[in-house]
Amino acid sequence: MKRVSKWFLIVVSIILIESCTNPEQVRKVKISGEREQILQNEVAELDVTIFDTLIFIHKYSAESFFSVYSKKDNRFLKDWLKNGNGPEEFSAPKLFKQINTNNLFVYDVFKGGVFKVNNFSNSFLEIDYLYELDPAFGLTQDMVLQNDSLIIGNLGYLSPKPFLIKGFDIKNKKELFSVPILDLNEYVSESVADFYTTFYNFFRLKPDGSKSVIAFNYFDRLLIFGEDYSKAKKVDGELGVKKVKMSGGKPLDLVNYYFDLEVTNDYIFALYYDQPESEYGELMKPSQIKIFDWDGVLVQVIETPDYLMGISYDQEDQILYGVDHFQEKILQYDISNILELNENQ
């Protein structure tokens, strides 16, 4: 990843370019506006998480994994979670939340445990060890804690068996359920050896716990699951799902479709590319953010002038954050007007 010397937070405005009275027609909005440098940092950013009154920047650094800022005034507070093998150091930390609570956790597969983050009010951000987690659970891309005991993550990189979603009782150390990859012949032309790459995806749980969604990176498809995960609704792009060519079990000629997810109880925000993997990082292409409801209906498309690689949503202020592909800036989109338009349709 490209190492850069400055960190930008950019505020942009939103202009309606197409509206309609037909509910079956998708409204599109285009983002534009003046850009303002607010923050600086000496490392590149990988991801952004908004939690409580804080902004967590998951960064590319040899010393620590996160920079923490105040959401109120964008003020830098501290570097957090040292990189290393010591008792209070980490190797591959992931932040994840507990739904319907104000709790934040850290999971590190190489430390084999789940840790709770405390002391938000004074930004000390101490962590307490909670549970051991079997490394076989894997290096998951996304996870969330539900009902104090259920942790759910998508396809695990180090997991011995491929899965889409897995429930795990971290108190009693046992697997509760696993959602396999079904209908392989719908996705690929022959056998698969590299499941992690082929079926790379993003997972989010609806805050009320009633549904969840997966967005595939290399297939133009969302899967929306019910509470028991026994059935999934397929939400495909206009051209449907194209099979991935395989050679020796590895995928060829991949196309990037979905690249990140954020959700509320009302909406699914999906970062969308539709760009060949061979052009990824080489040809700058403005990204789209598709907004679906939980029935899988596409209700809005936000067209950005930016090449984004990640998004995060602050529901309290109705601000959508975007991570620039080259990690040179964080963009801040006020989408309150868009959501009001949806509610008034």
C-alpha cells in the first residue's frame, strides 16, 4: 500500500441530479463541493470506524494500529494498540461492535482472544481480556457480537473449512451454526481451491438482529439472510451473476463489484465498483454507493467523484465517511438530505 505523509478529512455537498415520482425508478444523486483539509497524520489509512464520540483510523504503521480522533472537532487524541508480540501488543487487531449496545471489542486471531474496550469518556481506551477464541475460527473480515455470546464473521482466511457466516458461542467455546457456500456451479466454471479469494465478501448484521447481509467482491450479488440464516434472498445486478473462470482452482479475470458495507435498521449502504481487477488501483473510476432497503430494493445510488476503498456511517449525524483508494484522504459526506428524500417518497 502507498505510504503517504498527510491525512485529510474532506467535507462535500450533495446535489440532486435525477428525481422521480415513480417508486420503481431509482433516484440518483451526485456528490460535489469544495474540499477542506482539516487533519494531518504521518501514516496512510486503511479503514475508518465511527464509534461513540470517537473516530478510529486503522492505519498502516510499524508502531501502532489505530489513530483516534474526536468526532466533535476532529482533534487527534492518541495512537492506540501497539504493534508487537508483548502482553499488551497486537499483531492483527480487528474492531467490532455489539449490536443494541455501546460496546466495542477487539479480536486478534494471533492472540487468540476477544477484548473489550473501556473508558471512552476520557479516551484512555483500556482493554480487558474476555474470552479465548479458537484460531480455527479464522481471520475473518467482518464480525459482530450479539446477545453477549454470539459472534458472527464471514469467510475466514485461516479457517480450515470455507463458510459465509458462522455463529460461535464464545463463552462456552462451541460453534452454533455455519452457513456454507451453496450452489457452487452458479458462481464458478470448475472446482475451487482458493475459496477465500473467489468468495471474498463483506458482512453486516442489522442492528435489531433480525437480518444480515453479505456483499460479494467478485460477484454482482447481495445475499440477505433472515434471523435463522436458513434462507437468503439474492439481490443481483442488472446483468446477473457472471461465473468466474478458474485455472488450477484459482480465479481468473476477476471483476470488483462490492467493496464495503454499512447498515442501519432502515438501509444497507454498499460501496460499488464494477471494475476489472486488472484496472484496480491503476484506472481511477468514481465509485458508487448503492442504498438498499432490507427487502433488497435499490432505493438510491450516490455517485461520488472519488475512488473509494471503504466506507463507515455515523447514524447520529447522518454522515457517511469514505476512505480514498490511495489512502491520502478521508471524505465526509452529509447524506441527511438524501435520507429525507427517501423517507418522503
